[in-house]
Amino acid sequence: MQSQFPAIARIRCVTFKPNMMRHSLVSLATLIFAAILIAPAQQPAQPAVTQAVLAGRMIDVRTGQVHTHAYILIAGDRIQSIAESAPAGIPVTDLSTYTVLPGLIDAHGHILSNPTSQSFADALRTSIPQSTIWGVYNLRIWLDHGFTSVRDACEGPADYPQFALREAQQRGVILGPRITAAGSCISVAGGHADGAPLSPDLELPRGRNVADTVDDIDHVVRRDIKYGADWIKLMATGGVMDSVSDFHVQELSEAQMAEAVAVAHRAGKKVMAHAEGAVGIKAAVRAGVDSIEHGTMLDEEGAELMEQHHTWLVPTLYCFQHDMETGLSKGRDPASFAKGKEIIAAQGPAFKLALAHHIRIVYGTDDDDVDEASSKEFGALVRGGLSNIGALQAATINAATMLGKDNDVGTLEPGRYADVIAVKGDPLSDITVMEHVAFVMQGGRIIKDPAHPDRNPVIHIQ
Ligand SMILES: [Zn+2]
């Protein structure tokens, strides 16, 4: 059987003759000319409109302009056009007393999180099936808050439940945002995502996510990609939620991060870096990562570097603020809480520096309690100095562009998925109205409808 392959190769390597090209060009031209003669003069037919949404006010997140009394005409699961009227005889969802926006995108979630506990002991006793069920729950909550897309920013289990959830959502087996997923949380031993902070005599098997050398990086990144990662997640510095790492210091080396970027980009994947301390932020940016997560201690030099490299920033401001309110009430390790108290002072000045350098901001919550926190990053971004339209763009067109999915999501434009949400009031004058999303449509399917609250399939636990 092997002998067939050289034969195929020889066919493809047949000697090129100029005449062959000329003959093919002549026949191609004849074909095109014939096609023009045969084809009818009109444009190709638009897909038939199956339903419409009437928006009292519709925010164009690309320009910041507001359109009043606009009809979003939908064909199947995508937007066909925006019009002043709807064709007769199709169902129209009347949102004439609402402000309508594109479905939101949360670009920093941890799908498998248990929203009721921050206890490390609880985490040790949580099975992967239990985490996966939390994932199913969290995804519904995101959708209920208007998030029709989410990027998972890495998970612990080595068998990638986030990819299973992504595929289940795609096939309609479970309800939730469209998922773009990172693989494992790539970390040095003893770093932010080592995941095994026990005493030496209780040492756990080395995690599949641990990389101490450049060669280790190749193995871990290739493993993530092999099993389906859309993004690679690197721990450039220590973090806050674990009890052992130091968020001030760099963890993965610049050479390791540059290797991860090279391997990922070669495979058409992108790279995100958790980075809190200034030295680690700069190393990650120089290494070529696509997005910096948190950037909590960004300094002037780092902001300049991010501007030069067009690095995205996902500042996740609210989760740090929310953690101060939660305190130790959900079983958090006091050492981790002490780190949180220290770092919270840095986030305001760092975010102002990012804005001064026109770094592109993307919305991300990074909070285990999706129900409580997912909508509150809007307020935190605006309190931090971003404009209201800037905050809306962070959760729509900016996030979609960073994900490379701006032809599918992030705006209400022809060809995009009919992912449509609505709020009472005007988020351009009061951003907190985004905390009360009243209507959610995903791919033309109504998930949440103020006219039919009994049909909302989302349950909220205490
Ligand atoms: Zn995170």
C-alpha cells in the first residue's frame, strides 16, 4: 500500500510547461464569459428573513452611534440586515422600550469554578465530574446575564472538561455562551498554577501543566493543542488566589514564553499571559503574547511596550474588588486574602496608565461567582476611567476582534450571528443598567424574554 504515495507525489510534481498555463487561461476565460452570458443580471438572492427584532434604541458599538426604531432582520441564526421596517408576515420581537446591543463576550472566565467556595480543601475534594457540572451551571448563568460568548482562561483538570463543554454547547447539547477555550494553566513548579501546595512528604504527581524549561514548554503547549486548545495560557508571574506564589515576581522565563508563542502561532493559536508584577508583564509582552491578563502592576515602560506590540489588556478589575467584599467568608486562605489586599492598591494607577497609552481593553471577569460578578466589570471599567462606550466595546467588538471572531460576533451587522441583548435605560449615560440584562437571544433563539419570564430556563442557586 505504501507504494501508492510516491505515485501521488509524482503526479503533483508533473513538469510545468508554459503552454499548459496558456491553454488553461484561455479555457478559464471562455468559461467565465459563458457564465456571465448565462447568469441572470440581478445580485444573488439574500437569505429569507425568518424573524425580526424591533429595537427602540440600538447601539452601534463600532461607531458609538445610536439608531432609533431599527429592525434587526434575521435569517436563520444570522443577521441578514438592519432596516427601517420588517417584511409582512414574520414574527417580530418588540423591544421598542429597550436599548438593544450585541450579545456580550466575557474574555476571562474559568468555566469549571465552584461559585460557592474559595476553599483549597474543597477544591481538593471536588471531582472532575463535579467541576464539569459546575461548568454546565455557570454557562447558563453567563447566558442569563447576556454573555453569548466566553473565553475560558485555563482550567486545572488534565483531561480538559472545558473542551467537552465547548463541543456540547456547539452541538446544542447544553445551553451556554459560545466557548473559546485555553487548555491547561501553564506554570513553573511552585508557581501560581502549580496546583499542589502540599508539604514535601505529601508531594502530588507532577501536573501536566508544569513547565520548568523551554523543552517542557514545547511538550505542554503541544499537548494543549493536540487535545483542542484555542488559546495557550501562560503564568508569567505569581498570582493572588493561590496561597504560595508571589505576584510581584516573574515565573515563566522570557525564553519559555517566546517558545510558547512560536509553537502556538505556528499552529494558528493565540497566547494569553496572566501577569501581575511589572517585570513579568514586560517579559510576556516582549515574548509576543497576544493578551495580558490583569496587568495589575503595569508601569510606564510596560505600557509603552504594550502600545508598541498592540498587546490586548484584559484588566479584570472587578474580581479583585469583589474579593475584598467576600473576604474569608467562602473559605479563602488568609495568605491569599492578604495578597489581595496588597495588590488592590495597584490596579487603579495601572489601568489609568493603560488608558493613557490607548491600549485596547477587553472585558473579562475572572470571578468564580458568575452570577454576582459577570456584569459588574462594566461599572469597574467606567469607575477606572474608561468611557461608557469604551466599556461596551470592551465586551463586544474588542473582545470579538481579539478572539479573531469579529465576522461572527461582537456587532449587530449583516452576516453576524443573531446574538442580541436588551436592557432598560441607556448604558451610554448609566453603565450599571448592564447589570440587568432583560432580553437575550443567541443565534436567533430567544433565551430570556421579559414578555415570558416563565420560559427562562436558567436557575439561580443561593
Ligand atoms: Zn483567571
